[in-house]
Amino acid sequence: MATAHLDWSEYPPPEFTGGAVTVGNFDGVHRGHQALVAAAREQADRVRGPAVVVTFGTPPHQVLHPGSERPPLTTIARRAELLHAAGADHVVVLRTGPALLALSPEAFFEDVIARQLGARAVVEGYDFRFGRGRAGTNETLRALCAEAGLAFADLAQVALAGEPVSSSRVRGALVGGDVARAAELLARPYRIAGTVVTGARRGRTIGFPTANLGDVATLLPGNGVYAVRALVNGVSHPAAANIGPNPTFGEDARKIEVHLLGFAGDLYGRELTVEFVSRLRETRPFGGAAELVEQLKRDIEHATRVLGVSQP
């Protein structure tokens, strides 16, 4: 399995060619994306070639509409890892620029899918659009594949609880703090990763030392206190996390603070990954340090029950 970062006109390594191709943003790699990769895997097996996923380094709409940038659900590296886990043999990350976005649907098909990737089959979701101005549809792709002698399959909408699974629905659940719902849509807990930075060190003085997370590149769930699992060097630790300001001490800045239950050690400067399990409560001010400490004790008890661990 390999990941290649390419300009649209570059040829991938030979092992990427001659298989089944699916193209999309794949942000979050949710259940719908996973079903699409599985369908590409089936087609790849039929044509005896690799299952290849083509995604974009920057979402095309952000290039076309400057100022529309927003934090992704997954970094490119994490997205590729998840796509491989879903069944992709190889992942192509196209560098998104004006030349790529200027390609007509026919030119994108002929240059990228047919010639450079040498596809023998193409698989897409029910609402796929491609090419300049998003002019290409599945019907366009079906006709182009038929003319080129390629197999084509489109996947029906994947739904959960009667509603379509989509990246925007995952995003909405996270912004609302419903990390349990996001996990259902993703088929795994939502996670963020960052570097532990120096904070106010106030947690140590009240008996609840926290790791303050910086440099998080992906979307943060809504403000609140959460039961989470913190991964340090691949080892999972039960934890509680607070996202938001600290109104008790008059702080307005939005922060991510993680208290690892029963953990002793220096985390400064190290990478920490946080998987969200359940939202415990909203962020709110308290009458002072003593009242906050009592609430934190209740939060820890609640988190241990949710995570199924013994009280440290």
C-alpha cells in the first residue's frame, strides 16, 4: 500500500495503474466513503488490479472560493491511513490548483483516469460531480467509460437512521458536541491530534493536571467536557477533556485541556491524540476554585463510568 502526492499531469508509479478508481474529497472517511472504497475493492478484484482512491490535497471549493477555508475532519495523512484501512491499495493525492480545476470533465477523465491511472473500472457515489464548474455527472462518467471500454458502477446513498451519511452531517454533529453521533456516522470515534504545549499550569495546583493541546489541524468538537481516550505513543489512556474557555478564571480563549486518569509523566512537546467517546456536560463558570474542584471530581467519576474503567 502506498500514497502518492502528484500534480494532475504526473504519472503515478506503475503499481497504481490498471485497476479500479474512485475519486472524491473523502473528508472524514465516513460510512459512505467506506462503502465506496469497498465497492472499488470489489471492482478491482474483478479486473485483477489495484483499488485506487484519488483525493485532493486542498478541497477544490476552497481553491475556487478563497475565504471558504474551514478545518477538515481528517488530515491528509490520516485520510490516507483510513482509506487504506477501508480497502484501498493505493491513494493518490492530487495537488489542487487552477490547471486541475480548469479541466473539463472529458479532459479529467481522459488525462487522469484513463491515461495516467490506466483505469479498467470506475466507481463513484450517487451524487458525484467532476470537471470544470462541476459540470460532469455520473451520466457523463458512465458514457465516457462506455466509450473507453471501462466498467462503471455508481453506489446508492448510504443512510443511517433514515438520513444520508455525509461529511457535513458529521461536521454538524461535532459542532453540536454530539461526538457519539459522529462516531456512529464514522464507524469509529472522532479524533484530533496536536502537540502538548505549556498552559497556565493551574490544573496542577488544584490536583487535576492537564495536557494543553496546540497545533490541532482538524475540526474541534463544540465546547464542553468530554470522556475521551488519549493516545500517547500508541498507548491508550482513559481521560477527560475540556474544550472551550475557562470562565471561572476569567479566560476567554478557547483551549483544549486533557486530564489523563492515573497518568504520571511529562508530556510537554509530545504529540497527543484524543478520541472522543461522550459529551459529559457544557462548559460553564463556577464560583471559585473549590466549586470547580468538586465539579471536576464528578466529571472524573462520570468519565470513568462512561469509559468502563476503575476510578484511579
